[in-house]
Amino acid sequence: MSENSIKNPFKLARDAYYRKSRENVYSDLDSLPKGRAGNEITDGILVLEGGGWRGLYTIGALDAMMEENINFQTTIGVSAGALSGIGYLSGQIGWGVRIDLGYRHDPEYCGLGAVVRDHGVTGFSYLFHELLEKYPIDEERFNDPARRFVVTATDCLTGEQAYFERGKCPIFRAIQASATVPYVSRPVVIGGRPYLDGGLAEKIPYDWAVSQSPEKLMVIRTRHKGFRKEEKGENAFSRFLYRNYPALLEDMETSAVRYNRLLDRIEKDDADGKIFMLAPSEPVTVSRFEGDMEKLGALYWRGYNDAKSALPGLKSWLQKG
């Protein structure tokens, strides 16, 4: 082993990644859409659910919406939904999917390098530095004060949902907190307080959106309509690992029950025409830590095509008084 490999413990894994790069990226990267969204602003609030790599469904839907210049005035996302919002706010079609389908198996983005640099499974340092240099976002558009961007994270001390708004906080640090997976990652400290995945407190930040009294409210889910989570408490490992965070433990133990009740409300509001909900047209078999690149690519296209199919109804709904 070379001296350089000893100094960089993830170098061997990274070298192996590049040697097998054809196996580790989506086979049809060149077919992915690209371009820029128009400057029109769509009145209302867009809510983005999390779900790990299931977030590729959301990215596909957002790309299809951007092609039709549907750019909501306010976007709020949790976990993977917070990450998905970056390309949407910057108006760059295909930005997020090219990173996810090109770098899923890069150990600095998701693997040993991420563990070394960020003490978790996602390489936020790599994403927000090296990859942003290679795939820069339109910073002027991303920071446009005419549109709001809010992400959520769970305060480990109180168990409550915290809301971080671009322009009022270090937004990329907040996105990292929102998408930091429990059990396998250290909490992210912001302002002296530890935060984890926003989905622990609320898997879909629906209540905040409703509290803003928007004329239009759209929710993009990463589970099919009718999905409900198995209701069971957390295990002994959770109680040991987070024994110093009793409020966080309560979040974990009640998460499924609260999520299912929230889905009942969202689906009823959708059926009553109060909101517009987009959900996968068939059950999603992609796991939270999915590594099959063809499955991930197919999920992106499902989100893209589901959104394309929903466009007539969405446009009609948006035009209603």
C-alpha cells in the first residue's frame, strides 16, 4: 500500500470506483434532460417529501415541471426533498439527477470518503464544494429573494421541527442537517444545537405550508397513494444511541403513527380539491439506500413521466380562482 493510500483511507475505494465507473453510473446519462426554466413565478407553495434515494422521483417531477415553467413562489423540503430543491430553485433542469446518477457509488459522495469527511453516509462537503465546482448552480437565481426556499430539520434537544429559510441562515448547512440520516450519522450542529433528519419530526412539512394560508398548495410524495407505514416503536439500539435525547426518541417511537395520520389528511385534502398531490403511479421498490443504478434511473423517469401526465390537471388546478 502506498504512503498516499495510508494518508487517504478512502483512496483505494475511490480508485476502484473509477476503474469500474461504467458499472457504477446510470447507463443512459446522455438521455437525461437539460436546460433552464423560465423566469415566471407560480403563486403557491410546493412541499417536497424526503425518502433517501426515493428522492429521484421528486427530481424527475421537478425537471418536468421546470420544462413547463412551473416555478412555485415558495418551496419547502425535508431531507431528500431539501436536496431536490437546490436544482429547482436554481432553475437548472437535470442538475440534480446528473449528480445522483453519476456519483451514487463515488465513495466521497456516498461511502467511506463521506464517513471520513462528514461523519455520515452522505458526502455533503464533497457535494457542496467539489461537485458544485464541477456542476455550478445559478447562484443569482438560487438566491433570488422573489422566491422562498425553506428546509426543515429535527432539533435533537426538543424533538421539534426547525425551519431554516434561505437568506436568513447558512442554507447549505441547513440542508445538510435536514438530510442527515440518524443511526449512521452524527448530528449537525447549527447555532450550538444538534439537528438530524427533518423527517423524524415530520416526514412531510405540510402543517407549515398550510399555516402560510397559500391560495395553491402542491405536495410531491415519494410513496404511492394509499401507502401507510408499519406502526411499531423503535428498538433498544435507538434507546441506547439517543438516550440523551428523550424528545428525539419520542419522535422516533411515534413517527409511523403520525406519518400515517398526516397521509390521511393530505389524501383527503387532495380528494376535496384543496391541494394538488403528485405521488408515484405505482409502488416504489427503491430502498432508502438503493445502489442499483438502473432502478434509480427508472425511478427518475417515473417521476418525470408521472408529472408530464399530471400537467393538464395541474395547470387547470393552478388556473382556478
